[in-house]
Amino acid sequence: MVDIITYEVLYELLRKEKYSQEMQVLDKDFFQQVVNYITEKRKLVEAQEKKSSLFSDEVIRTKKQIENVKKIVAELYERRENKIMQLGVIASRINAQDPVTNILPEEKRMYKEIVNILKKYRTGILDALILGSVPRIEEAPKDIKIEVVEPDNKLLRFVEATPKFVAEDLHAYGPFEPEDVGLLPQKSASLLIARKRAKEIKNEA
């Protein structure tokens, strides 16, 4: 583990990840450290560009370093990603509980989702074939849109004749005659009450 991220540190982490079958130990806030490092480098570039043309070479070098860091981080991620996928395949086959070590919280979520997906298809395809059944994979439930009706309608008794109108819910109401009763959306009901065309009926269904 490291205290401060530098270009050299990132390069060394990638080198170790390349030549080891095991996942390397990273600080739990490694991703945040990388973000902080890149942010600081970008601020440095901005400061150098504002000073004078004397810093043009430094600007070019810093920008190049930022691009190299992005490549290192991308390769480091992909190598760890490949290891996680391989571990997920093994875990799904032997029904291992949690054999992964040296893994970041975000990577652990990836690992668990990979294992769950592989187990689902292994059960749906391989186990079904072994039992003499046609493979069948259950579809994930589609998002169900539930229309929530807000309890904001008001029950009114009309005291004046009111012509047909369209309320804020885009539905047409009326026409109403004196003593008619109607259930209306809150805004329209409040407006009618304010204009003394209707009165609210309290505690009635």
C-alpha cells in the first residue's frame, strides 16, 4: 500500500499486477487517490499556461504525463478486471463463498455480480441439460411503472354555476350547477374556493 500516488507509484503497481497471478494490494481509497493526482496535475498545467511561454516545455511534459497516467490506470483496471472475471468463473463452478482477497469495494461488487450471473446460466443451461430438460433462463422482471395517485383531490359542493374546464391533470370537469358535488384536483379546487364558486366538503368520502 502507498500513502501518496505518483507516476512512479502507478507504474510500479501496474508492473506488479502484470507479472503476478494474484491481485495486488491497493488502498481502499485508491480510486480517490488517482482522481486527486490527476486533478492536481491538471491544475499544474493551468498554472503553467497562465504564467508565460517559458513554461511551454513543462506544460507539454505535464500533459504527456497525464495521458500516460490514464493509460496506466486503464491497463491496471483491465488486468484486475480479467483476474476478477477468472475468479468469478471458478467461484461459480465450485460454489465458493468468497475466495477473493486484495480486492477493492467496487471490485467486490463486480465480482459478486459476475458470480451470480454465471450461476444463473449454469443452473438454467447445464443443470437443465443434465436433468434432461430444455435449457430455460428466467427473464429478469421488467421495470414496473406504478402511477402514484397523490391524495390531494378535494371534494367540493358548488354554490355557483361553473362551465366545463380543464384542470391541471389535463382532464375535463363540469359543467357544474349549484349544489352539484365534484372531486377535483387540489389546484383547481383551491381556485374555485377562492373565487367563491364552491366550498370544500370536509370529512366526506
